[in-house]
Amino acid sequence: MFSATYCLVLDNPFLVRDGHEEQPFVTDKKENDLSGYERNLYLYHEESEEGRPRVATLVSSLANYSATVQAPTDPDAPDKPKSSPKLGTLAGVYFPCMQNIFGVILFIRMTWIIGTAGVVQGFCIITMCCTCTMLTAISMSAIATNGVVPAGGPYFMISRNLGPEFGGAIGLLFFIGTTFAASMYIVGGIEILVNYIAPQIALFGDPAKDPEVLYNNLRLYGTALLAIMGIVVFIGVKPVSKAAPLVLLCVILSIISIYVGIGLNWNGSDKLWMCLLGNRLLSQEHSGNCTKEEGSALWNLYCKYQDELVEGVTTIGANLTSRAVKCDPYFLSHNTSLVPGIRGLASGVFMENLGAWHLGEGQVVARTMNPVDIETLDQPTYNQVLADISTTFTLLVGIYFPSVTGIMAGCNRSGDLADAQRSIPIGTIGAILTTSFVYISAVFLFGASFDGLLMRDKFGQSVGGSLVVANLAWPNEWVILIGSFMATTGAGLQSLISAPRLLYAISKDNLVPMLNPFSILSASGEPTRALMLTLAICQFGVLLGNVDILAPLLSMFFLMLYGFINLACALQTLLRTPNWRPRFKYYHWSLSFIGASLCVAVMFMSSWIYALIAIVLASIIYKYIEYRGAEKEWGDGISGLALSAARFSLLRLEEGPPHIKNWRPQILTLCKMNAYHTPKQRKLLALASQLKAGKGLAVASSILQGDIALCAEEATTARQNLRKAMDDEKVKGFANVLVAKDVGQGIVHLIQSTGLGGLKPNTVIFGWPNSWRQSIEEDRSWRVFVDAIHTAAANKMALIVPKGIASFPDSNEKIYGHIDVWWVVHDGGLLMLLPFLLRQHRTWRHCKMRLFTVAQLEDNSIQMKKDLKTSLYNLRIDAEVEVVEMMDSDISAYTYERTLVMEQRNQMLKEMQFNKRDPSGVSAVSFNVLLFRSRSKILQRDKKPLLGKISYFVLFPNKQPSLYCFS
């Protein structure tokens, strides 16, 4: 037995030889000194771990943490020198992701979601949303580690992996989502300010009594806060960057204070007491000492003295015999009670909070779901706590989902990372695991500590209008109030910084022409114009004035982004392109597919109306970019998918010949070029476009005589001109130019070789040689024409030869009148198919068909006409039928015989041409059959029969465009 080792040695000038071994793809040069090709190879350089600290301390990471988002750069642009990045995993990815994930929902809606959905449904909501972001982070890590992720990563991830159409559509939706996120953070921050920090600044009335008063305050103060934030961002991002560590520290301390407070209140707290009337929760306002005694605050609210006794009115009290009192029926039949709001982990309240407590708008927050307790039955609600919106499981999913967004924060800073391919996966997944732990633990800890009634009290009206979660904070509720306000405003600033840069990146790619004005930077290098548009859209979100409306809305845009990131990863994995080599190995296409499906499911669960709006908006942007023609070649996965689909379809077509029902002209148009390498007869392309009507294969080809080594540039120019002519005539197909030393042989090669697999042309169009009679012996244009006919017949292709093509109508014209078809020899239906296909085009749509056929005098013309009508009916073609009777001397018996038996004839008969005027006076277009009794001069020059399988010639009348068809 012998073994042999085969080595493939590649001589590459960029391989570094250090005297020991050759290390491909490794270089000692600095990155900025590398050429573009070397840098592409440098992507796969395994960086050394020497000298890099294993774990950075928390203090130093916080000191290095910056909220600045680097302006997006084009990875396809020439490389420019830049300062070396220095951020690690903690400061560059982990902390930014945590700050963006821990947002307004955690502080002002988390307890309400848990109290309304219950522990079980709340756990399902949070687990589903966190799973969605985790699967997206896995897909994002795979994409981020497959090469360099430039600054502005999320947009570049989509566009460079799914193409400019998807990138532009999803990028713009992500921009809108980021802008609405700023609106939600601003409105949430103002809600904390007006409701809990400084309620005395409220205008238009008492927000606790009327929700519309609250929303109007949120709109007014939100607009003012947006203006302040806009000025800060306009001045520069340095103040925001310097304040970022403080904001993040406040968020961390706020969360820690909640956990400490839960532990300290193990056995409950006597700080918060709620007043109940029966099972109904009452607002602290007008509750007094929560008693029903005469003269108490509740008694005065629910009971009114009457001047006279009215039938049906209940009287109470032994000393009220002289005056009648009218009281609310529920107040009379139920007693009041005080219950603690914080019952502690040891109380066993966890079991009470397991189930869901979904209410409709206007229903009363109560201990039970009995209609007696939750329905007001057209009675005044007094100071009872009411549900301001109707809740369902799906609605709560949409409201909660924004609290798990923000996973792209590290990817946005990829340009500032020392090792982006290592930091992005570790930091992002670590941040998601940390925040998911906090959210999931909050479900169980809040459910085991708070009374369910207090959690369902969204604005804390039963405890004096205080923030519910702040009552758990240690040492004081102001830790949560200040921390949550700073967290929301900080997150809002982050969004206002990121959104303009994202819009700038999209506009710089020139995908949407109307956005080109936003690709201009200010003198300080800031996207000021994009900032102005961002502020305008953000103002619209602020005017909505309700976090519960904004949250599901922006959830749609983030879910669209996450879904397409998962789709991009799954697509690249399934296509197995050679360039798909992520360093992050813990991914699989099935996980990405599950993540994409989960994103779509959450979209429609949250709000099917918003989901449809987002999808329709994305589709409109996609089709607009596609229509405008995004001339970008980024090696995206959609192109690879199209290639795989084309390969699969071609293999399917190769399995067998197409069925007759699927037959349609697959056209090869041969165009002659002039001295300027532009098509001479552009109307040939118009004819091809009208016959094809946007369907089937269309190939436009031309022959350049010469040597390919010398005519390469001319061939490229001719191909571009031919492509432009096809676009002008709206021919959807392919352009090709063949360089050959002999034009005739070039045509033969084109007819034989054009196409791939089962997708080959079956019809050839080229012009009539008008100068064949005057051509001298050296100019054998007639021989080229005849050879082309022979080649088409040998390849069993139909041949269409237009004569007088210059008079053929343009594709933007509209023709009225009749299309006359002279049907002398049966050809299998092709002659009838051509005018039918022309009528599918808008140019010929208003024309009617007339079928003429020839009969001898002894034939039964009436029966023949009837049979033709039946045949046309079976062919589902609408046309008038006319029978023309001729004498025996005018028609060849041989042709007549071949016509009847439907066989191919071997010779051409005497030329016959019939003109018939359109009775309406409109110019008629006729398909006339020419039958030659003997060969014409052009055939005589060839010294051999023209064809053995020619069925017919078709032309138009004199002084009209003529069309010769061979099959």
C-alpha cells in the first residue's frame, strides 16, 4: 500500500515570508498601510490575545463608556486613515445595550403589565420577547463576524446581505422606529415628571381625574423637552457623551435599589394602604379615612341629601326621618376596607397573582372579575380606579416589546470597537441575558410582593398618585424617580443622535433620490438636515401623547428589522456562499428561521393593523427603490437566491420539452449596428416588445465583424448602446454582442448557442435585406440572409422577417382598425397566435382581427366559414371570418392539397397578394400569405432550394410595414 500526499501551492505576492514558514492571510503591516486587496485578506487574520486584558474592571469600563454613535461610513468607499479604536466589550457593547434595553417601560409599565396579564401570561410575554431578541442577536453575531461591520451596522447588515431594495426599505423603517422610540422616551419621561416628580406643574386640570388632561400635558411638555433635546444634539454630541456614564450609573443603581427593597420588605410594608369599597379599588383622593360613616369623605361623595322624599330612593339612618338621602347602590351594599399595597414575599400573594385580569375600557379595577364588581352599570364612577384601555394578551405584547429593543447599540458602535468581531457577540448576548434575567425575575418578584390591585393601578391613583415600583426602592422612592427620568431622557437623546446618522447613511447610498438632500453634512460634520427631519417626525410621535399607543407602533419597525436580520442569516447559511464564514459558530439556519417567524408572529399579535401598515409601507419603499433602479452591487444574498432559483428552474426545464400549452415566442432579435455602434433598426426591438408583452425570453444580439482581441472596447460600447435601446423600447431581456470574423458565421453561432438549458429562443427576428437586388458579388447580404433562414430551420425555430420596419408603430402609440390574417396554409396555429400576441400589447389592443382564407369555386364556402368559426371558437380567439373564392388557375393544386392535409410543402408557389380596405375607412393592417410557384431571384442566386420546412411568408400590404414569418 502506498500513500501519497498532494499539495496545492499558490504563489501569492502578499504572503509574508519570515524565514520560518509562510503564513497566508497574515501580515505584519499596519492596517492603514494595506492595500484594498490586502485588507480583504486581513479580515481573516486571527488577532493575537497577547497584551489584551482578560476582564476590564467595572469602574474603568464605565469611565471609558461613551454614548457617542459614530457617523455611518460606506464600507465600499476608499479607505481613509482613522484613529485606532479602543473600546472593549463592556464599554463598547455591554453597557450601551443595557442602557438602551432598560428603558421607560421597565419603570412605568412593568408592574401594570404583570398585574394585568398575571404571572403566567406575563412570564410568557417576557420570555417570548426575550427569545425573539436572543435569536436575533445570534443571527446578528453571525453576520457581524463575517467580515467588517462598518459604523451604522444594522442598516449595512440588511443592505449588504439582502440587497439595496430590502436595505433601503428596512433601513427607512428602522429610522422611523428609532425616531418614534425617541418620542416614546420623551413622553414616558414627561409622564414621570408630571405624574410623580412635579404634579403641581400640570395644566388644563387634574390629570388624575381625566386621562385626556394627562395626555395634553404630555404633548405640551413633551414638545418643550424635544426642543431642548434637539438643541443639545444640534450643538454636539459631546455633552451627551460625557453624561452617559452618569445616566448608566443611575439606571444600574435604580435596579439594584428595587432588588434591595424587595428583600427588605420580605414581610410586607405598612407604608402603602389601599382603600376598597367592597371589591372595588378606590382612588386615594376623596377616600379620607376609608370609612362609610355619615359625614366622611366617602359618604359625602357617594350620598346626596334630597329636599323631599322621592319614590324609590333609599333612606338611611334613624335620625334622617325628615330628609331623604340618595346613595349609590354599590356603596350601600358593600363595606370599605384597607389593604396593604406591598404584601411581601412571605405573604403568599404570588398564588393570587398567577391568573390574568384583563379589563375593558371603563371597567373598574376590582378584586374579582364578577360583573357586579367591574361593571358600573351606567352609574357614576366617583373615585373608583378605572381601566383606561381595553387589554388583551396580544396588546400587552406590543406594549412590552420596546423594553427589549436596543440590542443594536453595540453594533452601532462597531467602528469604535477594538475587536468588533469578538465584542459584538459577547457583549450583545451578555446584555440580553442580563436584562432577560432582570425582567423574568421581576415577573416573579413583583408578583410575589405587590398586591394585584396595586399593580393593575397603572398610574398609582390608589396610593396618592405615586409610581408603583418606586415604593419598593431603597432607601427612598426618589432613587427610582430620578433614575427612571434620567434613563428615559438619556435613551431619548441616544435615539435622536442615532436616527439622523442612519438617515444620512441611507441617503448617502442614493437609494431614494428624494432623500439626497439629507446626505449633506454641516461644517462640523454633523447631519443637520437629517436631524431636522428627525425632530419633525419625533414631534408627530410626541403629539400622540400616549406611551400605550407609541409602544406597539414602534414595535412594528423594530420587529421588521429583527425579522430581516434573521432572514439574512438564514438565507446566507442555506445558500452556502463561499464568502459566508462567520467566526461566531453558535448559529444555525433553523434558529434564524424561528427568529424570523417569531418576529412576524409578534408583529401581528401586537397589532395586526400596525403590522399591515408597516408591511405595506416597506413594500412601497421596496418597489420604489426597485423602480428607480438601485445601481448597487453588494454581493447580497437575494442575488444569490435568485441565482439558485434560476439554476433550479433551468434544471427543471431541461427535464423535458415544454408542453404546447406553455409555448410562447422566446425571441432572439438580430440587430445590425451602424458606424457608431448603435442599432440601425430600433423598430425590431419595438416589434419584439409588442410580441412579448413583458412575458417570455427576449434576447437582442448583434454581430461585430473583426477580431475579439482588437474589438473588445467596441463590443462593450455596442452592448451598452443595445442595452439602452432595449430600455428605451421597454424590452425586458438580455443584450449580447458577438465579435466574429464573418458576419454570416456569427449569426449561425448566435442562433445555435443563444440560451441556456431549456431556456432557449424559439423565434428569430431580423430585418429584410432591402438592397439584395443591388448587392454586388462581393457584398453577399442575400447569402447571409439565406444562411440565417437555413440555420433557423435547422434549429426548428420560427423566423419573422419584417419588411418596411421603419413604418412599424412605436410601443407608445395606439393603433385602431383591423388586423387581417390571410390563412392559406395550415401551420399549426402560429399565424393566428402572432396577431393574438400583438393584441395583448396596448399598442394593438383596440384592433380587431379578421381571418381570410382561400377556397376554390367548387368548395362549400359556407361550410368552410362555419368550420373556421368553430375552430376559432375552440382556440378561444375572437375574429371575423371571410372566405375568398378563387379559380383553379389562380391557386396551385399542390398548395391546396398541402393546405388540406396540413403537411409541409417543399416548394414555393406563385406570389399572390390580396389587399382589402377597412370598410370603416381606418388604416387596416394585414397579414398576407405569399405563395411562390417558382423560386424568386434571391432563391435562384443560391442555386438550391430555400427550405424544405417553410410553411408561410407573412407581410403587410404595399406601403405598409411587412412581416414575413417562417416556421
